[in-house]
Amino acid sequence: MARDLIKSDLTIKALQAKDKAYRVNDGNGLVLLINPNGTKYWRLNYAFQGARKQLSLGVYPTIGLKKARVQALEYKSLLLEGVDPSQKRKDKKDLIKKTNEIDQRVADGIPLENSFTDVAERWLIDFEPTVVPATFKKVSRRIEMHILPFLGNKPISEIKAPDLLEVVLPIAKRQTVETAHRVLNHCHRIFKFAVAHGLMEYDPSPAIIDALPSIKVTHRAAITDPREVGQLMRDIDNYTGTFVVHCALKLSPLLFARPGEIRQMEWKDVDFDAKEWRYFVTKTETEQIVPLSTQVIEVLNDIKKFSGTGRYVFPSVRNNNKPMSNNTVRIALRAMGYDKETMSAHGFRTTASTMLNEQGWSPDAIERQLAHTAKNKVRAAYNRAQYLEERKKMMQAWSDYLYSLKAGAKVIPIRKQGT
């Protein structure tokens, strides 16, 4: 085909409209189409894989002769690379359209379809009914803080093990190793959800578990020597802080529940007639029954005069509608001279567990009282019914024993009484 048959823009301007559309060749497939209404369009004719095709290059004079030839040359060069110019331009248009849609979704605050954020939100919808609100809030918050800023807009199918490691490993360094493992576990569950719904081929999280530092199991400080326990009980009696904290300290060794459960104790859950404290354990998602000894009832009667008209047994000093701070008992122990290597708020559980086991009480009854629920739900329900009477005797005997140590009695471990 001849080249450069159109000499210049002056030649094009001189072309007049006719009754029918006609074409003027410029060579190498570039043609100018002149319509009966006088409009002039650039077209590029070419062959790809044996098929004849045509590509529009724009309207004259918006696209002049020189620019039309440059565009034609660029598209022709794609043919030498085995690329269809029409498909190339279509792909470019699709990419621009997709980019604009993504920008609009981001501007509207809508997660990108099948992005990590999108899939995580869908998983959270399924996850929420299976846990208590506090757990759901913690999991949602970790995902929002630690993952979404880095992988949120990335298509979940494109996330590989190195991408995940690059996000999770710094968490172990700037936060804690435990937090890093928790975040990785959340990702693992989201990826499993994505695999199940055909959104990705495999879960990349197992591949990086060994790349994270292992969680070091640290046992919370606790006093288990009877003489030292007796001194601790006397120190608690002599505590000079606020009345509410003093009562919380008194009950901590007697009840040996989790510190968070004691500080959030509500009056509606305390049954003085049945001598029981019944509440929901969020950690194990089970109902817990704590038999109340006469010593516990005495302390509760004392503080009831102070906080009995409110919701919480141990209200915050700043707001009666909130429980006291989760660090209150720990801080009180430090004020009494017990450092973190000697005794912790959680250590009252270790003290009770160790000494009650030494005294011969049923390990199952002790574990049930600690709310270490069996994984088998049927067994857990059976244990709850079976050991309640024994736990009532154990809790009263435990309070009696602690008070005897406080009084300076000889250290003679009390053994389980016959049933």
C-alpha cells in the first residue's frame, strides 16, 4: 500500500463532502473517512491472526495528520509484538474504568469488591453471633488497627505469605508477640472463609507461623507458701486505700475468680439467700456459679451499704455507672509492697489452685471453680452439676483456712472432708 498519499493538513481541508461517504488512504492502513455531512474520521485498517480489523483514531481536526500517523505507527508496532491494538485499547479503557470505580468506592467509604476489607467485613457478619459483644469488639478492633491499613484494599486473592509476614512481624516488635499471633489467627479465619467461598486458592497464613517468634508462657506471680499467704491476708486487712478497693482486695483471695470478673461483679448476680454469685464468663462463654462463704457474705454486706443501690459491687471512683479500673487491685498490691515478681492480681487463682490441690480436693472441682471449662460441652454441663455441692464445701473450707492463716494459726493444711 502506498505511503503518505495525504500530503498535508491543507490537503485534508480541501477534501469536500460527497453524496456518499468515501475514504482517502494515507498508507500503512491509515485512512481518512469523509462523511456526507462533512465530518472526517481517522481509521486504521489492519490484520490480526488472519482477521481483518479496523480501529478508530479520532476526528479531524482534533486529531491532525501528524498525530494520526504517530498513533497509527504505535498501534502497528504492537502487531510486531503479537498484540492486538483493539484489545490493547480495550484493556486500557477497562483499567481506567476500574480505577475510576475504585476511586469512587474509596471516596464513598465502600470497600473494594473482594478486597481484604470486603471479605473481612463479610466474615465478621458470620462471626458476630458466635461470640459475646466484648470479644467481637476486640477482634474487630485488631483487624481494623493492624491489618486494614496495610492490606485492606488489596484483592484477597493476591495476598501471599510474604505480604502477610511483612504486616504481622512488625506487630510482634512494636506491640507484643501474643498480639501478632492473635492477628495472624484472625487473618487465618478470614482466609479460610475466602477459600470456602471461592475467592482465593489457598490460605497463606500457615506458611508464616514459624517465622513469628514463639509466645513465651509466663506464669503470673503468686504466693503459695502458707506463712506468706497468712502475711498477705494480714496486709490486706491493714490496707489503707479506699473502702471499695479494700473490699475488692478482701474478696480476691476468697473467690479466686479472674480479676476482670471480680471488678465487674454486679449486684443482680449476687444471691444472698442461696449464697451464690452467678455470672457469665466471657472468656469461656459459660455460666459460672461461685458458692459464697460466710466470710464473703460478710464483706459483701459491708460494701452493700456503700454501693448496693448501684449496678456494680465495686464501682469506679469517677463514675458509679462503671466498674473500677482493671488495674486497681494490681496497683493496690504494689502499694502494699508486693512487686510484680512476688504477687499479681491473677495470682490469687494460682494460690488457690496450688494449695487446694495440695490439700486433696478434687482436681475436677477445683478446675470447675476456676472456670476452666472442659472443651466438651456435654462434659462441662455434667461437671457443673456434679461438683457444685463439693465446691460449696471447698469454698467455705478455703475461706476458713485463709482466715486461720491470717490469725497466725499453725500451718496445718485442711484436708477435704468426707461427703
